[in-house]
Amino acid sequence: MFVLEAIKKYAGMNRTAIVSRGWELTYAQLDRRSDAFAAWLDEQYPNSTKPVIIYGDKHPDFLPCIFGALKSGRAYVPVDSVVPRSRMAEIEAEISPDVVVDFTVPDGGVLKSILQTAPAAQIPRGRWVSGSDTVYILFTSGSTGKPKGVPVTAANLDSFYRGLIPFMGDEGGVILDQVSYSFDVSGCSVYAGISRGMTLISLDRETVEDMPAMFDFLRGSGLTTWVSTPSFAEICARSKVFTSELMPKLERFLFCGEVLPGRLCAELNERFPGAGVLNAYGPTEATVMVTAIWVTPEMHGDPRGVPIGSPIGGVKLKLDTENGGELLILGDQVAPCYLERPELTAERFFTDAETGLRGYRTGDICTEENGLYYYRGRRDNQLKLHGHRIELEDIESNLARVENIAQAAVIPVWENGRAQYLAAFVLLKQDDGLTSLKRTIEIKKHAGEYLPAYMIPRKIITLDAFPLNINGKVDKKELAARLDAK
């Protein structure tokens, strides 16, 4: 597998693989520790290749365990430490693993001893995961309330990597490792970063929650590539410190996982004039990202929004006009199935009759103009409000066009199974000195320039910052809970 070959290559070059506050790991250490973990797995469970569950945050040994599992021919299942134990139990029941590495509880030095014990012999490359072997299984939320697993293969990742390479610049550099390993966008750092011999700047949750300390850490990092959701960058941009003086070597921002606001792009261009902004799109089921585009100044104020770009690598896209323009993804990046969910697999995955390629129905509504694709919202985010069909993302993007609004999140308020009205949570660019009532009146008045009356939220609530879920996206469940508490 390409990433394991890269670790072996860079292990002999005296390069640093990962740096965090208080610790760092060289490529040589990453190679030795992952070899040791692979050897231990083979010794303890010689007749099994069950996936390894790894539970925690940005622990120093998280990546050695990931790559050790892959060297032993096993997939891994990353689960973030904020996931409740009850949900973790559901995942364990579905995977039935031999090994669970739990970084949230002390183990008396057992894992440390395992990783420091040199294997009696090298793990043969023939044991490494490859081709159709599953590399990882990510569990995402399911409509039934039960998490659903998405197995991604070595061939899927190889296709993703080849598609991303043209956007990564020269070999080497320093890349941000902030995204949770249980969120597929982290693959840009874990797979593309490591495979290019980059140094990962690892930000654990404790560091992220202390912004001044995080900025101090980033100041000396030499960061060249920023990877995050737009929401995390929005939070950082609220500080005047977040400029090219903080990260003078920064060459690119890579955003994925959320709609990228044009205003954020404009602000980043102003603060980091030497860094390009790359907007990418892709669902977990199609391996991290399938489209990308360098954002130009002309796109900042485009009423269509910032495009999600054109297909990368060998990806092919189609729009299902019979389903409102639903985006269909075809190609080698499409995962094989949902884990143990044959009915859902049959509903969302298919073989394209025209090309014979593996396909996935995204549920995302898109349009295409001159080879560029634009995201228009979710099929399942469509709702009827007093007889009108609306898209929540449509309202959010238009609220963000109101002069003093930096970002907006809209949620429906339900009663007796029906949406009764809409509520909007907004971040202001600057304090307007208005009362809540006057501010709401002003925002509604200006929103009326872009939205019909039935799409203007009844309630408008200002926040200092949006709550984020473990994937770095705006946590709308938390916003709904706050609304219920009012």
C-alpha cells in the first residue's frame, strides 16, 4: 500500500512525521512502532484479520496503531473519544473485534511496551492491506439512529490519493492534522500528508479549545498546508492574530466537509495573500473528496455560491434529473457497500449501466455549468413549510449575503410532525449595538432582498461561535437543543 511504502522510505531520511504540544514522532519511530504493533497482532491473533477499533483523540500512538493494523493485513475503525460509550458499544457489537485500543483509560503501560518491543522479523509486504482489502471503516449517523459503517478499500484510497496529488505541491512541507481521525477529511493529512513526507501538526481537542495556546503553537510550526472544515477556519478568523504573520509559509487552504462561504475565501485571501484556497467536496462513501477547485476572487461574491469544482482523477459525475439533480458519483473511489446493511447498500450503491463503473447516489442536489459543479442542498434537507418546498442551505447562503452576517445556520421548528417555522442562528462580523428585537427586524428586512417572505426565519439568534460536532461541522442538534431550552 502506498502510504506504508512511504513510511518505510522516509524512515531512512531523518524526517519528523508528527508534532504536537509536548511530543513528536519521527518517521523512523512511526515505522518501528507500527511494525511492533503489527507483529504483536500477528502473535496474539495469528488466525484472525478482524478490524482493530481505536478509540481516542490525537494520542501520540494513534497513527502507529493505524499503520500497524494495516501492516498486519487488518482494517481499523477510528472512533473519537467524544462518542458516547453506548454508541461505542453498538460499533463494537457490529465489528466484534479481537482488539480495542482505548486511549481514554490508562492501561498500565501495556501498549507502550508492545510498541517498544522490536519484532523478531519484518512483517512481509505481502501481509499489508492492498487492492480490495478494507483499510478503514468509518461509522456515520444513520437515519434509524443506529450508526452505519462505511468500509473503504486500499484501491479506493489509491484512487483518492492520485486525484489529490496535483493540488498538493512539492514533496515535503508541513500539514495541519486537526480533523478527527473518525472523519474522512483527516485522510488528507493521514494519507496524502504522510505519503508526501510531510510533517503533521497535530492539534488535540485540548489545544483547539485554548485558542491563544493553539496560535502560539502554530506560530512556530512552519505550516504550509491547512486542512479543515470551513467552520473551524471561521472560528480561527474571528481572531486578529489569524494572518500570514502567524503562518508565513502557508501555501494553501484545503476545505472539505461543508459549504465554503465566499466571504470566508475573500477574508482569507486578504489575510493570507500568498495562500490559495482549495474547495473540495466528497462523501465518506466516495473516499474523502471527488471534486476540487482553486477559488478565484470572481467566485467570492457569485450568487451561485463557491463551486465545489470539477471531478478529480478518474472520478465521473452524473446528475439524476429525475430526482431533482441528485449527484451520482462513479469510479474507483466509490466504496463497496455499507457494512452489513444490504438493503441500504442496494438503495444507494449501484453499477452504472452506461460505463460499468461502481456508483453512489449522494442525496446531494447539484447543478453543473461549464464543467463546474455547484452544491444546492440535500434531498433530505428539503422540507415543506406552509405548502412551500424549501432548502435550508439555500436560506443559509442567502442570509450570509446580508451585510453584517458572517455565517448562518437554519433549523426548522417542528410541532406534531410538521415544520411550523424556521429559526436562524447567526454570527455577526462585528457588534452592531442593537437590541435583539431591532437586530432581528434589520436582518429580516435585508434578507428580504434575497429571499421570499416564506423563507425568512421567524426567529434570529446571534451567537459568539457555533458549536461544532466531532467532524468539525456546525452541530445543528446542539442548536436545536438550545432553541428548545429558550
